[in-house]
Amino acid sequence: MSEKISLTTPPSPPRKELLGRVTCPHCWHSFGPEDVLWISTHTDLRGDARLDPPGSLPFALQRFLPTRFNLNGNAIDAKGQVCQDLACPRCHLQLPWPLLDTPCAFFAILGSPGSGKSFLLGAMAWTLRQTLLKNFGLDFGDADPQSNATLNQYEESLFLRPSPDRHVPVRDLIKKTQFTEESLFDTVYIGSQELRLPKPFLFEAKTCGTHPDADKLQGTSRLICLYDTAGESFQAVSDDTDRLQTTAYIARARTLFFLFDPMQDPRFYMAAKEHSGERGTGGAPIANRQETILRESAARVRRLLSLNQGTLHERPLVVVVNKWDAWKELLPLGPEENPLVVRKGRKVHSLDMDVVNKVSKTLRKLLADLCPEIVSAAESFCRKVVYLPASPLGHTPQPNAEFVDPGTGVPLHTVRPCDIKPWWTEVPMLYALSREEPRFVEPVKRANIPD
């Protein structure tokens, strides 16, 4: 008797439904997915009024709203070529496909010039890629590798150098972000207005097989959008039109992070020096009024959201106090302050909110004693404020006589990449994710941690 052979086609994986509204991560324009533009493929179709500078030769491939599609649902341009890429109907900048069917959470990192935002971003991305997979059963990767190219360079410079045991001047690890940095901004032209828009860093978080709720959350994912904006963009100036449009994303942020550099405050610096000595603080401070960044950001959020002057913003603010390695004697934390905990019967970690709240309360008191204007600015801005320490490098760079500044003759501070061990850089984002749905990061409390 011959064996029957089934010719049944295996079921296709379920397709995600398109979102009702999509927000462009470049210009934050909200639109229906049916209005998304496609990018022409044929090289003869060049010239886009919103991307080519006025008076220049046509260069950018044309964006268009298609009327013809192939059997796979891809648009066909005016020359009959099949297209693959999408663009925003307002700014015409390219959009990654996942934006159409995956909710996107925007997060903003504020800080003064030289506070270390790029270092924090590089260390945060690197540690999240590892921590979320190892401890939370989550795949955390680039949603758009092209958009993340600059951030990937930060990570490579910090953690993947070909000679990790060689000393490198700290200033050469990641160059200071400039307000005019072309690699971090796009310029578009809408009518007679020139807009400078920050390039987004886009990640996708989704469950993998090791997550205990993988079956229930199958196909569930979340986009995470971050930006690296120069500290000068957050400063108040008389003509701040460019800065306002460059930082407009802060009004859409689900969580705001303010990076405070205590080594830019002489009072905090001197307190750290008294406890650790000159060698532990990393050199003389650069005095900077950092609370003005917070107050200017609060003013912009209120303008963008049409809030009254005294209204508190309902989104949480995480004050990240940088360079813990240089002032850890002021806030000693032991193994018991591990913010990750495994609940009984669970295969993944949770975020221990007792530890987070305990550290936040202690750090707030320290800031209130040394820099009270930071606490005042933060708590007059947002209703919920959390204070967390972090150290992107994990140790304090030291002056090295082999590397001298050619202009001043002063030895430069150096590190060996193999010695970089980020500390708590992922915790601020874990806290932010613990407030998002779906709860990829579960917040829990333990009553046995003393207040």
C-alpha cells in the first residue's frame, strides 16, 4: 500500500497588523500608514525638493505615493522598477519597515556640553544588548542598522578595539558631539524653511525562546528610539528656533533622562576629592550651571505641549548622576544593592524597585546637600523623579605622560579599552522599560530590604 504524501502548504506565520498611526522618528509627524511614501529605485528618478539643497543639482531619489504594486506588495516607480524603501510624507527621510506595525517608544537624554551623553549611550546600548538577552530573555538589536551606524561606532570604539590593552586618550574614544555634527543630523527643506533634524537610533526589543512568557508574547515587540543631541542644543539662547526644532522630541519622550556630571560642579568635586583624593576625581572641574539645561528643557516641553508654567510634566524624569567611579565614596554601594533579582519560579530577572527606590532616595539627599538647585529644577519639571548613579567606563581615567596635549603640554587622561567595565548604565533604561507595555522588564518589590 503506497504511502500518502500531503501536499498541504504549511501555515504562514501570522502577519502583524499595521498601526493606526505612525510617528516619524525624524520630524515626529504623525500619519496613517496608507500615506507613507516610497523611495524610487531607478537612478533617472532623482530630485527631491525636501532633501536637495535649493539651487543644487538633483541628487536624492524621488519620493512618491504609489498607485502600482507587484504581487509581493512592493510599490513600482515611474520607470517600472520595484521599490523597497519607505519615507515620511512630511520630511521625506527614510523610515524602517518595523515602524508601520510596531509601537515605538521615544526616550530623551538631556545634558550639558561635555557631560558624557555619547559615552552613556554607547555603554548603555552595549550593556543592554547583553543584559536583556542574558537576564531577561529579550532580543535587543538594531531595528535599522543604517540609522544606528554612529551609535555602533561608539560601541566599537569603547569595546571592540583591535588592541584593547593599549592606552587611548579619553577624548579620542568618542569625539564630543557638536551642534553642527553632520553624522548626527539631517537637513530637510520644507517650503522656505530649513530644518535640522536629529538622526534617530532605533532598536527593537522582543521575546526570545528563553523568556518564560514567550508563547504568550509571541510576535510582540517594541521599538525604542534614542538620540544623541549636543548639549549646546539644550542651552537657552536669544534665537533658539533651530535648537527648539532639533530637540522637539523631548515633548514626545516616554521617559526623560537628565545626565548630570558631578565633576562639572566645584562643590561636588571638592566633596569627592576630600573622600577619594586628587587621583580619584580625574582632574580639576569645569564649572557649568547644569540646572539651566533642565529648566530650559522644562520650558520647551511646556511650550510644545501648551502646558501652564506651573504644571508638572506627567512623564517620569531619571536624573542619571555620571562618573560614579570618581565619587563612589560619597555613595558606597555593595552587592546587596544589585538592582536585578530572580523571583521564585521565574527563569528571568526582574527589576528590584526596592533597590532602585533606596538608591534614589539616598542619592537625592546627597544632591540636595551638595547641589540643591539640581533637585529643585528636576522636581519642578516632572511629577515623578528618580535619581540613579552610573559609570560608562567603570573606573576613573588617569593622566598619562606618554600622551600630551600639543597646545598646553598637559598630560591627557587615558584608559585601556580592556579595562572598561560599565556600571549601572543599563539600569535607567531598565527602569523606563519597566513602565512600558508589554512589561518586558517586570518591576518587583521586596519587603526585606531596609529603608
